[in-house]
Amino acid sequence: MMVARTYSVALLGMTGSMVEVEADMGNGLPTLMIIGLPDTALADARDRVRAAASNSGCPLPVSKITVNLSPAALPKHGSTFDLAIAMAILASSGSISARSVEGVVHLGEMSLDGRLRPMNGVLPAIAAAARAGFRTFMVPAGNRHEAELVPDVTIVPVVSMRDAAIYHGGSFDPVGLEVIEGSELVTDNEPHYELADVIGNPDSVLALVAAAAGGHHMFMLGPPGAGKTMLAARLPGLLPDLDTAQALEVSSIRSLAGAGVPRTLATRPPFESPHHTATAASLIGGGSKQIRPGAAARACHGVLFLDEAPEFATNVLDCLRQPLESGIISIHRANAVARFPGRFQLVLAANPCPCGQYGAAETNCVCTPNTRRRYLARLSGPLLDRIDIQVQVRRVTAGELRTAQLEPRLTTAKARSQVAAARGRMAERLVDTPWSLNNQVSGEWLRAGPRRLGLDVTASLDRALERGGITMRGYDRILRVAWTLADLDDADQPDLDHVGRALYLRKSLAT
């Protein structure tokens, strides 16, 4: 008997840490001890692994068995270490090849009959281990399609502990067992929402296309039935397909959240629209034991739409302020910090007052001025200051409806081609910078870098800043939108008209 070792992965948010699983046979009463900061679910592996091994026909030795999870100071959560623990013990007893076990990363939970149950987080776990240099992974057969999404690695899907032992050289006869399948695989087919269905509100359509082109956040204010939700639902259709790195990130978050992962990497940007009763943990992420991603993380590289935004709790909305600036969601606990990607487009929609009729034609608002102020004050100033585009959406009149039916309207296909062309111009201009979209460019680079605009172009912005109409953050965000409008117009740089339109898209709610 000897000390045998293999490897598994401990996930904390999207970060995976390699864990060395060591097994040793010693003298003493027959027992199985697991050390190295396991949580309750992991500590219960003592009974799961012993029962699974016995029912698989490859029982564990009757001796004192010590399993160490290293590094010992790293907290380990969940039951996904079961397979690694079982293989390390069998290798230590000489039942299977210790050399073979040491070269494979094992992931999977045991059922009492010896079969392997699918687990959440296979995709980010394998991706993290691949970055650390590991290339061979043994996973439950129910996770095989998800695991194969990671490029340049070898996946060994197994149905049971017995099959795993046979792979590593164990002298056991194969036994056919039914695969335990994971959650139903979802498809990546997004519903088709046609932009041409939007009637009227040309300013809102322009704002939507600009938001898609530059990756800008957007706030829409208007009465019920004006089309705010309709516009927001069409934003993902204007965005280009995800690249490979983005698709891997989106699919990894889906895996961590327990959602089905398609057989191919997700290619379309996600769309998340949580209910206004959502808590901070459901919006940002959290959990008492294992930290899970929230709606903001699941919307990474896509759209997070908050309808009826003032109905959300103010402290919940303010949790978005830090991700909007940094693009990273950090969840702090006493013993760990979990991080998720937070590059999403935030779209807020709100009624102008609790009854929703303020400012609407031919209807009477029953709210007092103080009530209206308190209602919109639920959206804090610091949060709104981070929203690049703020537009008012008005109800369509009968005259506008008749006129719109006779005029050509912008289609989703044409708008997506405009967005793709604008993003191509951005990428070409920003090729030597760390950014790829206008909403990511720093204000210092816009104001003092090689693309600085002349004083005659920014005169209206300078006056608004001098009078206190906008903040310094707002100044920079208006410049970013102006560059996006110029890219949509195929202009070399923004002119006075582009800056004026960007200022209007930022300040139209105050006019």
C-alpha cells in the first residue's frame, strides 16, 4: 500500500483552483477520514463512496483510510470530489494503476448504486484546469456534451465507478448501466423580434441602434403601452454573435447556474429580465454556502432588462453601480471572494409616475407632484449617472399610426448590419488600445488622447458642464455616445451635430 494522488477542481465563482486528492492506507480501526476543509456535503462522501464502491463490485479496503484535499486551507464545497476520492483510494490499495489516476482530473458525484450523477459547473471547472495545464478529464457520462465544449482537451465520460476503475487498469468485468442524464439541454435559438414592428418613436429607435452599436446602457421613460418593453426585447437581436471567448464565458455561467448548456457554444447574446421583487442575491449573485451567479452575471455579454425599474428596491438597484463601472461582479464573504464577469448592457424602463399617466395625451394623472418625485427618486442619481442614453418614449397617436403604415421602417436585419459596420469601425480605431467598444473607452483618452475633439465641437458640452447640467462622468459618457453616432454615420470623428444628438439622448428627459 502507498500514498496515491489524483486531481479535482474547487470552484469559487468563475475561478477554479486545482485540488490534489491524496489517499493513504494506515493501521487502525477501519474508517474513512476526509481532511482539508470539506463542507458538510463533501464530508458525507465517506458514506457515499463506500456504499458506491461496494455496490459497484470494487469495495474499498477494510483499513484506516485518510483522504487529504490539498491545499488544506482552501474551502471545498459540494459533492463533485466523490470520483476523485474513490479513484485515489483504489489506487492506494493497488486495485488500479496509480500512475494512470495521477494523470487524470476527476469530476463527479457518486450515487449509492455506483453510477455517476451529472454536476453543475463542469464547463468552468475543465476550462480552469485546462488553463493550469491539465489535458485529460474523467466526467459523468451525463456531462459529456458540456465537457466537450472546452477545446484541446481529452474527455473520458464514464457511467459508473466500476467503468472508471476499468479505465485505470482495474481487473473488473464491464457491467452495463443506464446513464444518469443531466438537465435537458437548451437550444440557442433566440425568439425573433422584428424591429420593423416598432411604430413611431424614431428617437427611441435611434437610441436603441446606438446602444447596440456602442454597448451603451439605456433608460426609457414613458407611460404604459408606449413600447418600452417592445424596444428592449429587440435589443439582443441587434447585437452581433459572440466570439469564442465570450461564448465560453456565457456557457460557463449557464453551467454554474444549473441551466442547460447547448451541445454547441452559445452564439447569441443572453437576455435576462428579472421580476421587480428580485433580491440583491438573485440579481447580483450570492448564497450562504456555495456562491451562485445572479441575473446580472447570466446577462454577461448580453442584455439585463429591468422593467418597472422604480419598483425594485433601491438597495438592490444600487448593487449594479460597481459592475457597471468595472465590468466585474465581486461577492465578498468572510473567507472568500467570488468573482463573475459583469460586462452586460443595462436597460431600464419606468413609468413617469405610479399611475403611469403623467405627460400622456388625453389622460389625467392622479398623482401629486410630490408623489411623482418620490417615485422616480427610487432610481438613485449615481445609478442614473452611469446610464449613457436616457430617452422618453411616447404613445403613438392615430395620425402617427396611419403615417407609419405608409412609410418604410428600419428592419432588424438592416439595423444589425449597421451595428456590425459601426463596431468594425470602432475595432479599427481602437486596435492599439485595450478597448473594443466605445462604452469601454476611458474619458481621459477621449478628452486628452489622440482623438480629442476641438473646442468648437464640444462647446455645448462644456457649457452644460459649466452650468452643472451634467457631471464629469456624464461628460465622458456623452462623448462616447457621440463617437458611436459618428461610427453609425461612417464619419471620421464626431461633429457638432453628433455631439448635440448625444447630449439630447442623455438629457431629453429633463427637457
